[in-house]
Amino acid sequence: MQQTSCLRSSVAGRIDATYRQRGCTLPALALRRRPAREQRSSRRAAAAGAPAAAGAAGTAAAPRVDTSLADWICNNGGAVSGAQLVYQEAGGGVDRQLLASRDLSPGDRIIVLPRPLQVLDAPPPDNPRLAALMARAPRAAGREAAAWQFRMALSLIAARLGAEGGGGGGGGGGPLAEYIRHLPGVAPGVPAPRVAMLLTPAELSELQHPQLAADAAAQAHFCAWFASDALAALPGTGEDPFGGRLVDEALLQWGLALAMSRSFGFKRVSGHAMCPLIDMANHSFESNAEVRADEDGTVAMIANKKVPRGSPLLLCYGRHSNADLLLAYGFSAESNPFDRWAFPFDADVVLGAVQQFVGASSPTPRPSDGLKTWQRTALAEMGLIDPPQGQTRGRRRQEGEQQQQQQQQQQQQQQQQQQQQQQQQQQQQQQQQQQQQQQQQQQQQQQQQQQQQQQQQQQQQQQQQQQQQQQQQQQQQQQQQQEQGHGGEQREEQQQQQGEEADEQLQRPIVAIGGEPPVQGPLLAAVRVMLSEDRKAVKSRSAEELGDWDRPISAAHEALVMKALVGLATVLYKSFPTTIQQDTRTLADADAAAAAAAGAAAGAQPAAGGGGRDGGGDGGGAGLSEGQLLAVRYRLAAKRGLEAATRLLLLRMRELLS
């Protein structure tokens, strides 16, 4: 038993070392492209599968109904029937919920928003400067267009500056001013959502998930880069769409956090939209409402089941893992049936763990060296490893034949081009004669211009003398600024290095374990191939078939695969620096410390796995920040998810062996 524990520790150490070698503590992944869904919102989540909390416990202040946003919608062509926004003050903050104001039946239209009442990520036709700036935003991973998150953030920031009296709108107010006043980070007592991008390095390390920490740090890197590279130089230029107002990194962070957490994507209309009042609904995997868009872009919130008056209106933000929820919305769900543990695929790490739990005689430093050529070929076709050397040569021969065919086509095209060139030469000779006449006229004009230039040069010499005096003064000021800005230069160098490592990380295939089924297709297919001795069985199946949970190669082989996956899940769990018991105790201590500091009237801390639609508080308990507590809740749910996956894998293995 002691020997097995040592073997597990060695592989766990190899996993941790592999992460460190790949720079996963630094930004490693570009902003992901989120698939469009009919149900998406943002902000504080109710506990998964249960109604949202009705407010902080023990709060003395009575709930307050806010009708201003609903009135604004109704006065501008929209409709609200059956929903009310309720505020509950708690512990110095504000908890907001969207509640049913009447009994609702399936199909009832609760909120209707025409296109002009929405914030869109599309370039505005009446603001070409903002459209040009959107085109300069960082690109989405694997796409040519700028990331919609950045486009939406810029659109939202322009609306906010317009509401505050900036943004080139010629005064305060603006058509979306009422909505802006209700947004997190603007509304009093309602903080912006604490998405993973906004966590500090210390808080990211508390996640104990290198892949997620790398994704979050990469988002932060692209935000900082765009703020310093594009936005900082805009004020005072002809390209500024914000009326001279500086959009710094903090304001861009606010815009991105709200764009990611409050935007909806639809099937009937392209792009994304932020939908006032609808986006106040909390999240639950058991939703009682959904959001739909008509072909003209009108968005409606519709009840999908009976909802009693006074009950929270709940939307499902999508079938996301906790990592994606934390990246986009700033919370994780305690009981998330779609959660999974994602990590970069490494054949040596995976096969090393597999060998330890299927009876390998002596694990090797590079277990993948023992893979057969056909196994390597199968893994390469799935995009998990590089192709074998022989296969690479075969592809090169095919490429050579294709190049020969292309050369023949190019020769034919060249002959046609030569004929065209002869015709063009004749035309050019005629044009040259005309140009000679024009040149004579231009020479006369140039002589006149030279005389004028001589006069201008005399004036410029006088101006240069004055400028030299000014430059001497500026040089002295720049020397002082350079001494102060040395730290900023180091930061730019770090950001550049982080961006390079982000591009490198994008090339690593990601696999996952957990959720339903308990192992995702690519990883299941890889382990099946690694443990198979039947070449024909593998070659006769596609990558999708090899990764299909319900289509094993054989019962005996599948039992071996399940045993190996149990071992891999165990190694992944052992790689955590803390245990479930330690994390549970940390959260309990934090709750006790918060209750003792604030008193019963301040309200209890959210339960593990719950989260806030409008962001969390500024402080935690037991010496931990709110971001650190958020990270502890995330990693606790991840470990419980790995435990659940292990139980399902063991159950399947026993069924196959019985």
C-alpha cells in the first residue's frame, strides 16, 4: 500500500511539473468563443437546482420594489407584465432579485424588449469611430473577427460615458441611461461580478486548477494589452469615439466583466445583446423561464412552467462547467451536473497513471515510447499527439505530388500572363508618351514650388530654434518620467511574454474527466487506444465511436479502461494541495469569522457553490478575501466532482466484471 502511494505521488508530481513547464501559471489561452444559446444571462447564481436565496438572513431592512427600470421599458416601446425588481439591503451591500409579481403560466410573456432597448455588440452605423475601434479589438480564438466580448464591452462603455455626459454625445443622459444606472459597478451597493479575469495572482493560485488560472490570466492579459495599446492613445485624436474621455484598464475590465456575464446569444438573430431587466434573473439548472428572440431582434422572457407570485424568476445560463461559469459569470455551482476537470493532454502523464493502475511491471520515464505505431497514428488522427515520423514522410510525398500538379497549372497560367503582358506593354508605350508631356508641365510647376519652399525653409529655421529650446525642457521632464515609468516598461515586457505563452498554450489539446458521462470523449478514446491490442478494432472505428461511452470495444477491454481511468482520476485528485475536508473546514471557519465580525444582522455568507448575480462582497472571513473564498468554493466542487466521477467509473467496472 505504501508503494502504491509513492507511485501516485510521483505521477502527481509529474502532472504538477508538466503544468509549470508549460507556463500555466501565466496567461495561456485566448478569449473563448461562446456558442450561441437561447438562454443566457449573467450575475449571481442561485444554488444549483434550487430557487435563489430570498436575501440575506436576519436583515432588518424591509425589501424595496424598484419600478424605474420597468417603467423605462414600458415608456420606450417595451412591455413588463409579471416581473418586479426587489432590493434587499444586507451587510452594507444590496441583494437584487427578479420576482414574479403575479401567478405565471407556461407561455406567458413576462418582459418584451425591442431592439433599441438592447446593448448590441454590432458596430453602430451612426458611430464610425466606435466601429473602427471594435475592428481593432483582440481576435476571437480561431476566428478572423474581433472577439464579441470586446465589441460588447466597447459598446457598453460608450453607452455609460454617454449617460454620464461623455462619449461625444453632447451631454448627459442618453437613451440607455436608466439601464446604465442599474448596472453592477454603477448602482450603489452593487459590485461588478468577480469573474475569474479579475482575480489576483494569489487568488488564482487558490483555484488549484492551472488550466483555469491560465485561461483567466490570459483574459486579463488581452484586456491590459488592448487598454494600453489602443485605448490609452485615443483622447485628443480624430479616432476617439468617447469624446475625450480616457477608457483605462479598470473601465475596460468593468465592460468586459459585464459583457461576458450579462450577454445573450440567439439562434434567430446574429450577434449578442444585453437585455435590461431580463438580465436581473438569477441562474438555476432548473429554470422557470427562458429567453427567445424574434426575427426582427425583439427579445422576450417567457415562463416555461407555473411560477407562483413572489417566486424568483430563474434562467439557465447554459450547460457550462464550473470553470466556464467562473470565467464568464463569476460564480461556481456546488452541484453542477455539467462540471468536469479539464487539463492539457500529455500522453506520458496519462499513460504513466494508466500503467500504475493496470498492472504495468515497471513504469518508465516516458511511457509513450512503448506505444505502437498504429496507436500513435490513431492518437495523432484525434489531434492528441504529433503524427509518427513515417506517417509524416508519407504526407510529405503526397504534398510533393500536389506541388507538381500546382506547378503545371502555374506554368499554363504564366503563358497566358505573358500574352497579356505583351498587350499591356503596347498600352504602356502609349501611356509613356502621354506621361512625358505631363512631366514637362510638372517640371515647370516644381520650379515654382522650389521658390516657395526656400521661403518656407527660412521660416522653419526660426521655428526650429524655438523648438530646440522646448525640447531641452521636455527632455528634462522625460528623464524624470522614465525613472518613474521603469516599472511600467517591465509590465509591458511581462505582458508580451504572457501573450507569447498564451499562443503556445492554444496549441495544446484539452481533455476532461467528470460530468455525465464521467469521462469526456477524447480522453476515453485515448485510453481505449492506449490499452488496446486489437489493431483492427481500433482502425475500424472513428474517433467519435472510440470516444462513445456506450460503444466499448469489448467488455474485458472496457473493464481495463475503467480501471485505468479510476487511476487517472485518483492521481488528479492527489495532485491537489488540499483535501475536501480541509476546504470544507476553511469555508466553515470563514463563515464563522464573518458572522462574528458582522453580527447576525449583517447576514450569513453564501453557501458553498452559490454565487451573486451582482458580484460578491469585498471581504471574506478568517483572513481570506472574497476572491480567495470564491476559489476555495470552486476547487471544493471540483474535488467532489472527481469523487463522483470515480464512483461512476468504479460502478461501470464492477458491472463489466460481474
